[in-house]
Amino acid sequence: MGNVLLETLNVRVVGSGEKFLVLGHGVGTDQSAWQRIVPYFAPYYRIILFDLVCAGSVNPDYFDFRKYSTLDAFVDDLLNILDALGVDRCAFVGHSFSAMVGILASIRRPELFTKLILIGASPRFLNDGDYHGGFEEGEIDKVFSAMETNYEAWVNGFAPLAVGADVPTAVREFSRTLFNMRPDITLFISRTVFNSDLRGVLGLVKVPCCIIQTSKDVSVPTSVAEYLRTHLGGRTTVEILKTEGHLPHLSAPALLGQVLRRALSR
Amino acid sequence: MPTPVTVARQCLTPEAANALDEAVGVARRRGHAQTTSLHAVSALLSLPSSPLREACARARNAACSPRLQFKALDLCLSVSLDRVPSSQQVGHEPPVSNSLMAAIKRSQANQRRQPENFHLYRDISQQNLSNISCIKVELQHLILSILDDPVVSRVFGEAGFRSSEIKLALIRPLPNLLRYPRPRGPPVFLCNLENSNPDNDRGPRRSFSFPFPGFAAFFDGEENCRRIGEVLARRRNPLLVGICARDTLTSFIDSVEKKKDGILAKEISGSNVISIDSDVSRFINGDVDKGCLDSKFEEMGRVLQRDLGPGLVVNYGDLEVLLSDNRKNDENAKVGASGPASYVVAQLTRLLQLHGEKVWLLGSAASYETYLKFVGRFPSTEKDWNLQILPITSVRPSLAESFPKSSLMESFVPFGGLFSMPSEIKGPLRNPQCVTRCRSCDDKCEQEVRAISKGGFTFSMADRYQSSLPPWLRMKELGTSKGLNVKAKDDGIILNAKVAALQKKWDAICQQLHHTPFPESKTCQLNSEFPTVVGFQFIQDKKEFADGQRSNSRDALPNDCDCRNINPVMSVNLQKQSDMPYSVVSKAKNGSFLPRLGEKPTKGDDLETVGSISPCSLSNSSVGNCSQASPTSVTSVTTDLGLGLCSVLSSNESMKTPNQKHIDLGKDFSDCFRTNIDLIHEGISNRPTQSSSSSSHDFGGQFNSNDFKRLFRDLSERVGWQDEATRLISQTVVNCRTRSEKCHGASQRGDVWFNFIGPDRRGKRKIAIALAEIIYGSRDNFISMDLSSEDGMIKTSSLFDYEELNYDLRFRGKNVVDYVAGELRKRPWSVVFVENVDQADVLIWSSLSHAIRTGKLSDSHGREVSTKNAIFVMTSTLTTDSKVLFQRIEASNYSEDKILRAKGWPMRILVEYMDSTNSQNLTLATTTREGRTSNPGFLNKRKMLGTNEVLDQGEIVEMSKRANRTSSMKLDLNIPAEEDELQETEDGSVDNDSSSDNSKPWLQGFPGQVGSNVVKVVFKSFDFDTLAEKLTNLVAEGFHRIIGSECLLEIDHKVMEQLLAAAYLSDSNKAVEDWVEQVLTRGFVEVPKRYSLSAHSVVKLLTCEGLRFEEQTPSVHLPLKIILT
């Protein structure tokens, strides 16, 4: 089981060092998104890279629509990977979707994680009363229908928006990985994301967290970082990156690398 | 994670596997790490009978000729392939990249869903669910999937193809036109089987993982229910936590009641569910009495006793309900455990205790906080209830209805692409133009690429000259191609990387050829009108211009090539050009040199290297020669152009070798004069404007010291206070040029590495900029970054960092090394200024030290760029070098840190009146106090009476402290004494010894050879005190002139800092003086008009902190007017 999973999800362990560092990518990217970050940590950590089952680089046939309708299945995958690799302690860096997965994983197995670093994380993307998640229900539906009508056009429009700035390479890279995903899976996983709500369970997190947030992110308003900080159960810090976009590891790897290093050493 | 080729091959039919092998071959030949879709396309196009090529031929744009468009495709493809980073390990099979593997997998899935194949594959997949690799992908499907890859479709788009049309052509080969009646054609990306057979029973098909059947059924929270079931099976009582926990709870109860399969595990399936949540909430709200609830519990007891099924799940609802009585029945709660909620809890606990094995409690909480409150109120429950918290995160099963299957699928049918997308339109619009316009460029570029990728230099120069381009353009081509070849020859392994650069340059040339402004080409034609005269001109000029050349050449350069973007190209070219006529001339005129050259046998080596290449065909020989000879001559001539100093030859011997080469070149050229005549004419015609200064070649032995003197003088002009450092820098630059001159054959490195240590950040920067301007001719050739800021951006800590705005834009998406490499690629002749190198991270460190060792800087993509023509200046503020002697100079009043941090506030003048006692104290307190009323005792201490003398620093500090104690005035003169201590400076002695290293380990980490490459230059700290003194005198002078000497002038320390900062940072020496003269004096003039000044008046010059000033004087960053209050 373990080995099949490792193979399916393209799990890779790189770098030399004692401690494990898990890098979890977000929806629309795959582990290649971390390629500019990895060199910063490869000398000091054993870095575990994997693809989410929804990533374009994973055989879409493994994506079981029934199973992956909630985040828990992804958490299972993550924990199974770590178990299969025999990891007993690790630091987890999760971007966006993986940040959510990391939160849940740390609730289920707090002893496994020394630290969670959440990049562009949000417990809930939809606005709800006092909570400002950044999206209205209607907007989301529009996005979904845009995705349905013409995926490629949507990718072309969405990628620069998400990357947030004029970094053509990052936009290209994100478009590539986003396009590699099968559109129905993208749509499905997006719905899963927008239907998820972690607000109630944040208090269950006991692992120290570091929230890394760019100063302008189309998907996550800055207030969310503050919300996370106050509601997460563990010792939590917030780092604001002086850059824009939802994908700082693509658009500003050097900046993120520094902040990550600082966050990990704390 | 790349897939091994063998694994990928297993998924393919022999035909497709064959294509994959070809692709792998392409990748291996190019030395790439992975086989990508691009390689596959390349291979597919070159297959003997290529369906892709055929499809392209049919799908091509009718507006262009097929040959042209195929050429464009070939070019675009090779350009993209060249961008793929090469890998070190060449030789084994490059594994299949993720994107290509994804394409293979996509095609597997497509193929299986093809209606024709459906039944076949369904049978297979039903037998063996997990193994889909049994499907062998056919070539056609593989091609279709590969065309879906954005990278590939971009390439096709750039060549003017629409990948959708190609797909169409692929799917509907001409003979099969009969299949047209089908309106939409068979889907290739996703299956619309669902649509075509809507009546089909879904039941059996569920067995294989088809993405859409029963889609709606997945979303009733089944997954959550399953998890709840799991917890129950573990005989624990789940508590669902999450915003949507209540909904999930409801849906779980529903599905258990409906006895759905697969929710509860076998051993507990068939359990009953009883919901008491509504009863509980009514009871707690006081709507019903205790009896009602009791009857429920009795009922539960009966059910359990009847022993139906494996157990009973009791749903008590939301914890919030149990907590709500806390507010409503406050008195009850106070009584303790007697409230209704406590009663419910107690009852539930009893139920559990009675029927332990058979009862499960099930509840929900909106958030963890609710749970915490509950546990806080009923501490026993945590243990008694054996709760397991289950985070619930999915909101609600809303997906099903809004999931129109058909539209999504249609969008992914390749024909969906027929609805033109922006990206695809762009391609054809832009590219055919380019293709048609630059056909000749294209052809040549292709040739070159091919030639280079084969590893040879077989392209023919002659070809170029036969082309119909105007001579000016041709010259440019020549220059470029040579420059590239030089690079390519440097390192055979990274050839491919170079090809990319080549392509880019061709693009640039292409751009230039067809978009140059008209006047420019005119100039060139003018030049070429008198080519033959030039030789003589040159000779005559050399004396007249010997000195004034620098300015001339600087003027000339921008005129001649105002196409900044291809500056490096031009410069390469210029140098080449200038070499040739020079050699001709020197042969003819420098007769005195020639005999000597002939006598010296030492020339041997160099001649041989040149000679070994010259036997090649005529056109090749010129290239060969250039590529051999140029590294040195390039540098020398660069210096010529920039410095007007002529090549940096320290001795006759070193002088000779280049000359020999020139002569050789000249010979070669004279041999082939007829063919290359254009070239030489071109070179000559450009001569007078471009490299006029090389005439000073003739002045033989004096060069070195001349060079040095001139460089030293120019540097000192700009940064006068760093005498020793400037001297060492000039010396090193000159020596380095000389050295590179001497050893052309072996190490042709002309790069210079400095490490500027010590204080005076501004001075370092100024010197570096000066180097760029003096040596490379323009400030554009100055590349700077600061590693102390997190991302290589320059910190905008103070107003004075104005020039570093917009830095963050440059760094988006790159790291520092990428940025430097990119800039160096654009401008190889540059000064690279790396501030605070001691704070470099691992990546930057390794790239830099690699560059120091090898002369090649590799960016994060693995592409390398030569640093051979650059000057690298690294700075660090560290001064703690054990071997450098410290000379403690007088502690300074103004630290560099403080000055650099000085903010630009508006300034104001404040007039106050003092009684005499107070004013005495004040006089003591201020350094810059002016007036006759001050205490004579202290006046003695002043060196000059009547001016704003800066007193001995230590005393001032003390006095100001005392003054602060005695008077309550807001005096801002507290300079911490510790700060002064920090201001120790090393004496100017320069340490060239690599063994005395910085304290930072990585600098020590440079291997010995590297250490000697890096020249360490120690900077002194800037003498702010003298400057302060000068400025104070200046201000006081103005004050006296206008207001007279009765009044006191008090200059706030902050104002002084601001003035100093402005003076320190401004480029011209006079800027601050002018400001004092104009702005401040104007302010003073206003003072007597507004106030009646007496002998007791104190005129204070203060800063207004917190205000931003609206206007600045242009040259210096000081306010445009003084506020009077």
C-alpha cells in the first residue's frame, strides 16, 4: 500500500540533513512548484516532495471522485506517505490547499509535526457574516461556470491573476501545471476547497504554526491571516511577505526562501 | 518526478514507442535532463512518415508558403528546446518528464474512452481495475495529447499554427471525410459517453472508475459519513467539530436510517439510530417537562433490551444546546448539577454506563471552542463519554446539481479550440510577420543553430555577404555571430545553452534589421562612403586624438549605436571591426614594430594557435581567428573604447602578441580580400567613430602607467576621500587587463573581482559606478543589488535611497543570481555591484564562488553566463579583520549609519528669547551655537571665535548632557558616546593578502585560488566631521551676513545630519553649498522681517518630524523652503 502510494503520488525525498521537511503544493501546481525553494533547504533538511492526487502529474485514474470529496482523504494520503517513509517528526510547509491539509493532519497526528508553515492559507474562502474570506457565493459560481465553459481560457485568465504580478515565468509555470490537471478534476477539487470550512477546528491545532502571507493575494485577504493567528490553537506567528500574489514560491522564491528559513529555525 | 523511459514505453504501441525513443534520442543529443513533450514533437516531426507533419501541412496557414511556415516551426521548436536546461549527466537515457508522462496518461484515458474501444477496454478494466497500463497508446492519441501541452501549443502558435487545427487534421485524415456527418466528432479529451448513451444503466459501470457516472451520488457527504462510521466501529463516541458539523450529523443520521450500504462497518451495520436532539433542545428551553425526555430514555432502554441489531446510536444534537441553558436559566446553573442540561448529560452518561457496548453517543459542535466550554462545564464527560473529536470540513453536498457534464466535456474536445482563444490568435498575427520579414535572418539563424548544435563551425560567412542586406546590417550579423562563436568555443559542453543566446541575438538582429529607425542606417551609409580614407585618417588622428579620444569615443558611441538593447552585440561587433583595420594599418604604417616582432621568437605559441585555424576555408578562418584572438583583443579594445587608454600593455612583449594577431588577421584578410572586402570596408568605415582611441597603441611602454594615472585621476575626481582604495582599484584594474592581455591562449579571463570592506557605503557605490562609467562607458553598465535586504532589493530605509526605487520590480520571480545573470547576458561589459556580500545565502554564495573560480555565473536554471568581461565589486561592512591594523582615529560625531538613516524632514526656523542664565547653559549645549554672549570660559575652548566651531567631541557630549539636565529645552544633541566608539576605522592601509580573510566563513571558504582572484580593498570611513565643520561654517557665514552677530544660531543635530547626508549622497560637491546659499539664506532673510531680534534671541534651525516635504531641490534632497514659525 505504502509503496504504491509513494509511486502514485511521485513522492521524492531530496537533500541531506537530519530533519524532515515536507513541502505540500497547492491546487493547480505540482511538486515542481517548489523547485526554486528546494535548493535553499536541501543542504539542511531531507525534503519530502509529493504530488497531491489531483495534480496533473498524477495519473487521473487514481483520482477517485467519491473518495476525494473531502479534505480528509488528502490528509490520509499525506499521513500515509509520512508513515510509509517512516517519518516520526517533520516540519510541514503547505501552500494553500496543502495548508488546509496540513492543519487537519496536525489535528489528527499532532505528535508528527514539529511545525506548520502555512503559505497563503485560508480556513474558509467564502464570506460568512463577520468573517471575510474574500469570495462571495455568486462569484464562486461564476468562476466555476467559467471553468466549465472554457477551461483553457479560464487558465489563461486565472494564472496571471493568481500569480499576481508580472513574473512571466511564474505565470507560465502555473499555467502549465494548472493546465496539466484534468479540467473536471480541477473543477471538482475547487469545489471541495470552496466547500471546506476549517474555522471550527482551528482550535484543535496544537502544533506551532507560522502563517506566511503576501501583502496582496487575490485568494486570501490579509484579514484571514489574522483570523488564523487568533484562532489556531498553537503558538502562531504571522509573516507578511512584501510581494504580491498567491504563489510566492513561484513569483518570489528568494524572498520566501529567506522567510521560510527564519520560520523554520524559530 | 521523471519516469524511466522503459516504464513509459510499456504504455505505448510499438509505433508510439518508436516515436518516444526518437524523442529520447533528441533529448540525449541535446544533453537535456528529461525527455519533454517538446522533444517528442521534434522527434515526431522528423519521423520518416510523420502523421504530425502531415497534419501540420494540412493545417497550416494558407497565407504563408508551406516551406516558410515549416521553417518557422522548426525555428520556434529549436528555440524552445534550447531553453530547456541541459544536464551534466549526458549519455544515459533522459527519463520522461512529468508533462510528457501526463500526456501519455491522458492519451491512455482518452483511448479507453473512445467509443470504438470502449467495450474492449471496459472488459479489460473490469478484469483488472487498477492496472490501466495494459492500454497501449497509439501514436495518434499520443500526438493529440502532446498537442494539448501548453508548451507545445505555444511553439505551434508561435510558428503560426493552431494546435486545434492540427488536431482536427489528425483526427480527420482526409480519406475519412465520410465521418464528417457526426456534428462534433469523437471526443478526444474527455468522454461524452454519458451523453451519447444517456439511457444506459449506471449500475454496472460504477465498477470502473469512470469520472462522471453517478456524480451526484458522491456528494451527499458520504465520505464524512464513512468516517463517522469508522469511529463508531472503534467503539468510541464521535463528536463532530466544524461549522458544518450539524449538517453532516443530520445527513449521517438520514443515511443510517435509510440503511445505506457502506456507511457503517459490517460488525455494526444494522444498528438503530434514535435522535433525541429536538427533545433535548425543547427540554432545555423549558418547552417540555422532564417526563417527556424521560420517556425517550425509557424507549431507548427498551430498544436496547430488545437487543435488536448490534447497537443503538443516540444523536443528542448540538453541544451548543446543552450550553444554552447556561444563559437562560442562570439560577439553575448556579444550583449546580441540577439544571436541565446537567440532567440530560447525567442521563446520557447513565445510558452509556448501563449499555456500554451497545450505545453510541453522537453529537456535533460548531467549533472547538464550544467543545472546550462544554468540557469545562461538564468535566466528567470527557472521560465518561469517551469522545473522539472528528473534524468536519466539508460544507454541504451542493455540488451535484450545478455540474453540467456536457458543457465541460465539450470545452475539452479539441474542437473547442476552434472558438478562437486569445493566445492562439496572437501567434499567427505576430509571427508570420516576423517570419516573412526576416527570412534571411531566419535561414541563417537556423543554419547557425544547426551548425552549433552539431558542434562545428561550418557555417559560411561568405553566404552572409552574398545576402542582399545592406552592408551595415551585415556587419552587425558578422559581429554577432563571431561573438557567439567565441562563447561557444569556450565551452563545448554548454553549447546548447549558447545556442539559446544565439537565437535571442538573432531575434534582436532581426528586430533591428527591420525596425531600425531610418536616420540610423543613413549614418552608417555615410560612414561607408569613405572607407578607404579611413586608414589615413586613422594615422593622422592618432596623434591629434591621443588624449582627447575618451570624450570623443564616448560621444561617438551613443550616436553610432543608439540601439541600447543590443549594446553588447554592438560592442562585440565594434571590437571585431576595429581589430581588422587596425591590423592592416599597423602592418602598413607601424613599420618600426614589425621588424621587432619578426625577430622575437616568443611569438611562436600565439602564432601557432592562430595558424592552426587559419588553414580552414576562408570564411571559417576569419571566424576561427576571431574566436581565438578575440578574448584578448576584445578586452583590450574594450578598454580602448571606454577608457581611451588603449590596451593595457605593460611591456613590449605583451604588446607584440596582439599585434601579431592583428597582422595575422590582416594577412588572412588580405588573402581573401575580394570576398571579404565588404567586411573590411565596413570595419574601416566605422573606425573613426568607434575606436578612434586605439591609436594610442603606438605609445608603447607608457601605457600602463598612463592607464593607471588616468583611471586613478578619474576615480579620485568622484570619490576624493578614498585615496588608498582608489589607488589599489585602479592598479588592479589596469593590471588585470594587462594580465589578460598577456595570456590569451590559456586563461582568457578579463574579469576583476573586488571585495570592498570597511565603512563608507556611499563611497563604495560611487566608485563602482565610476568604474562602470569610466571603463564601460556608461552608467547603464552598472548592475547593483543589496544582499542585506531580504530579497536583494535595496532597502528604502531613508529618503536618500531615492535612486533605488522600483527595485522590487526587477526581482519579481527571480533570485539575485538570476537577475545578475540576466543583466550580464544583456550587458557583458558591466560592473556588477553586490552590496553586503557577507549576507549572501547559500545559493548566491555558491554561484558567486563558482563564478570566481571559473568565470562563469550560473543562474538557477543552470544556464551559465560568462563573467569574463565584467568587474565584480562585492562589499561588506565588516572591518573585523585580525590582520589589518586598526588605526584609531578621532571618534567621529556623526556615524555613517546615522547619516544614512537620516530622514528628509522639512526644516523650520524657530526664534526664542532667553534670559541670560538660560542662554548660557544653552550655549554650552550646542555645538553649533553662534554669538558673543556666550560664556567666555567656554569661548576659550573654541578654536575660532565667531564661527560655529565644532568643539572637541567628548566635551560636547558631556556638555550637552549637562545642558539637558539643567534646562528643559528640547535639545537633540545627545549623541551616544558608544556610537562614537563604533566609529573606529582602519587606517587606509590596503590589504591585498588573501590569507587575511573576513570573519565571515564563506569568504574564508573561497578556495585559495579564488582568494587570490578577489582583491580586497579596505575603505576608510568618511570624514563627516570635517564636512560638518565646513557646512557649519557655511551656514554661520550666511547667518552673520543676514542677521548679524548678536543672535545665537542653533542648528539642531538632526538638521546637521540631514545636511551631511545630503552632501554625502549628492553627486556634486557644490549641491549643499548651493542649497545653503539659496534656500537657507532665503529663510534667514525672512527672520528679521517677522521677529524683532535682540541679543537674547536664539534662532533655531529644526526639523519638523512627521511631515513630508512637498518639494525638493532637484540636485540635492533637501527641502525647497524653510518653514518659519
